Amino acid sequence: MPWTKSPASGNVLPLMSMWDLANANLRALVPYEPGKPIDDVARELGLDPKSVIKLASNENPLGPSPKAIAAMRDALAGCHIYPDGGAFHLRNALAAQLGVDRSQIVLGNGSNEIIQFAYSAFAKPGRHRAIASKWAFVVYKLMAQLFDVELVETPDRHFHHDLDAIRAAITPDTRLVFLANPNNPTGTRIPNADLKAFLEAVPCHVAIFLDEAYQEFLQDPPDTVGWLRQHPNLTVFRTFSKAQGLAGLRIGYAIASPETAEILQRTRQPFNVNLLAQVAALAALDDHDHIDATRRLTLHGRAQLAALFDQLGLRHLESHANFIMVNVRDADHVFQTLLRRGIIIRSLKSYGLPEWVRVSIGTPEEMNRFASEFPSTLPLA
């Protein structure tokens, strides 16, 4: 039986649950549901792990940058030493590539941690508000729940961010706006001119966090880093998980004004980015051959998926990322059927989209296998 001690007498008293001691806002928080790991699927269904393919988590099908792998091997012998807490070499390299000062770079344990920094730095529990589009990345909402901050979800416009609706939702209590460009899970993007106009219209008491996790897949990306000079309330954050293929190492970064970066640094735990992540990211940053190959594979895979969905008469969204969102009428049925065949995709039921799935781009062999299995999983119209 759960128990506690009376502060006055020290006597053991019955306690209904440890939830009575926990922060009340945690009761409503539903933990993030990642794509199912290959090992779990193989174990649960009695499949050979080598026969299972994962097209669920927008990972890089080419794997890590070969230069990153070599750098990690060289660094392994030093894993008994704490990493550089200031990540001097990686932040210097990022600053040089982006044309900013090192003081403007903040590293995170994945770009998800940057979202946590945002709430820690700028939103007071129970008082301030954050805004995100209805079909935006779900972690914005989860972090709001964790920090007991109200998240206002604005209606989308045909699965695109409605910037006018977001602007109209801003109040004096609003402290954070999250925009993903391209957006996950929809893959849609904000036109450059519209994004620039939005930044100019947002009042200065609002901190804008622009999530560019899929920035490398844009054909004509906006000059968001250049815009920081005119918009000190803007923070841009990116990841090494996608184009560089380092998802398992959990490393992302923010680019901000020096003042905002200093504030975010004060929310960061010491040594939040480990040694191997730092050296791998530094090596991957300049592996342009690997990034270019990833882009080519992504563009080809997107076109292949779009053609397949068109052939089957399925509605799908034009994607600017390394995945496509498609309406299959019954997401759980298609997800479970493919899962039994050793193909993992992402049902979007947890996003409130029970008819839609998201399919990540894989290798040509994986794309061909998906194309051969997928049509027979569709429910009858």
C-alpha cells in the first residue's frame, strides 16, 4: 500500500496515490508516441528484424554521414571525459557557416529540447499563453501541458498554417508562437513573403520560435537567419536528425539574437549535448556529398509516392519535407495491416486525423516494397 509520514508525528499514514504529490497538470499529459522501433515490431510479431522496414519517423534512409561515423570512432576512447559544455568547436563551425557570432548558437539535446528551453525562458505557468497551428508538431502542445501553459491552437487553412488566425489570436498574455516550416506532420510550407510579413506584424512582446527541422529539403528556403537582425524576438531552430542522419544522437541547435541566446543558455542543463553527438555533428556539417545525396533521394522518393497515391486516387498533401501525408480512409487499419507485413508507417490518429497516415521516404528498395504492399491494405471505399 502506498504510504507517507505525518510531518508532525512521523506516523505512517495511508496515501491514495503518488499522483497526490505530483503536479496536477501532469494528469492530462499524454506522453509523445514515437514511431514503433523495428526491434519491437519484430519481437511482437515474430518477424526477422532484417525483414522489417521503418517509414514512420522521417529518418534518413542513407544513415549517418560517413564522416560523422569516422569522427565518432576516433572520439570513443575519450568517452570517460565530460564533453565540452560550451561545445566550442561545433558552435564556432555553425556560426561560421551561418554568418553569425558563436554567442548566437544554442545547442539542444535534439531540437525538441529547444522547445523546452522556450517554455522555461519565456512562459510563466498558469499566466502566459502560447500559440501553434492545429496540425502543428505535437511536442509544442506537450511542452505547454508540462509547463502548465495554455496553448491556443489556431484553425489551419487546408493543412497550412493560417498566419492571419495566429496573428489574431495574440493577446497581451501571449509569450510564445511556434511555427514549423515545413510543418510536421503535414509537410506543408509557408511562402517566404508571407512568413516575412508575419514576422513584421507580430508585436515585440511575443517570442517567435521557427522550427526548421526540415529546412534542408526546401527548394527555396527563406533567409531566416538574416532576418534575425531585424527581428530580435525571432529564434530559428534546426536539427541534425534529418539531412545529416544523426537522429539517434539527439542534437539540434537554435540561432537567435545574442540576448535571446543568453537567456536560452541559462535554461540549459550542463553537458546537455554529449561528446559523440558534438563530434559527429561537427563532421556531418561539412559532408555536403551526404546531404546532397539525401536531398536527391528525398526528391525522388516523394515523386514516387505522390505518383502512387495519384494512381490509387488518394488525396495527399504536397510535401516539402522527407515524408508525405495521405488520406487512406482508415489509418489504423492500414497501419496495422502493413505492420503485420513488416512495414512501419505512422498513423495520425493521435493527431486527431483518423483517416490519415504519414509515410517517410526510404531507400529505393524500401519504396518499391511499400508500393507493392500498400494498395492491398486500403479499405474498400
